[in-house]
Amino acid sequence: MARWQPGAAERMRGAALDLFVERGYDATTAADIAAAAGLTERTFYRHFADKREVLFWGSEEFEASFTDPIDALSPDVGAMGAVVAAVVGGAGRFTPERREFASLRAGVVDATPPLRERERDKMARLATVIADRLVARGVPATDAQLAAHSGVTVFTTAFARWVAGDARSPEALCADLFDDLARLTDQLKSSTETV
């Protein structure tokens, strides 16, 4: 087996997902993944700390796809406008070519409690990162938290629909869900006025 083949990380990610789907996450080892990719276990550990990281690789790029759109906005855009830009921008990374991988990955994560917890942590971190960017733009901390967590909820709901087969793009799903959120917010305003 060659030690330094190009694309080793991507090959191991594909092999890992295939094995997780076929055998289950718990029944698959790092050595299994490396062998299926035609690599050594040592090569696996050069790229990933453990087999979980195969599914959570690229967190920095994932977060940047949400924060870069905020950084590109003019200073007068408010908290929710910035969150909409962040979420629609982040959703844009999920192209039709990524749907199969994303759908299989979601199935593995949903079937494995420790991975579900890790996914929740990933999304909570994303909300914190977005909120921090909003605060840096001068948004009060409470407003930043509410806006960021609302945006991440919109994204996770849209993403779940997309991997389940909804024909709309992730960006379109997010836009529709933000409309739903605005409608619900109007209902909330009406409810609090009557209390």
C-alpha cells in the first residue's frame, strides 16, 4: 500500500461511510476504514484523531460558510438580516452532488446516540460562532443569541428535509422556513399583546 497517496482523506471518508452504512458505526474500526480505502491504519491516524472525525471533518470550513456571509454585509444590516444571510450562505454549500453523502451521513448519525450528541454540539457551537459575529457587529448579546439559535434551528430543519428528499435546494428551504418563522413571530406578538 502506498504511504502518501493523493486524496487519502476523501477516500477514507467515503470508505468509512460505506462501512458505517453496511456494518454500523460501532462495528467498524479505523483499521477497517483504512483497509477499505487501500491505506494503512497509520495513514488513517495521520488524517483523523478517531473514526468520529471522519464524519465531522471540515468543521472550520463548515462554520466559515456561515460566518463569511456575515462579514461581507454592510454594518447597517440588522441581526436577523445577518442571520438570514449566514444561514442561506451556509446552506449553499450543500449542492445536489453532496446530497447522497449528506443523506447517508445523516442516517448514520441519527442511528448512533454518541454521534447525535456530537452533531448537537456541532450545531450549538455554530450558533455560538454566529452570535459572537453578531455581537462583534454591535448586536446586544441577548438579541445575538436569540437570532443565532433561531437561524440554526431553521438550518437544521431545512437540512433534515433536504436529506430526506425534499426537491427544493437547501437555500430555498431555509428561505421558506424563515418566512414561517416570521409568521410565527407575528403570532407571538399578537399573543403577548392580549396577555
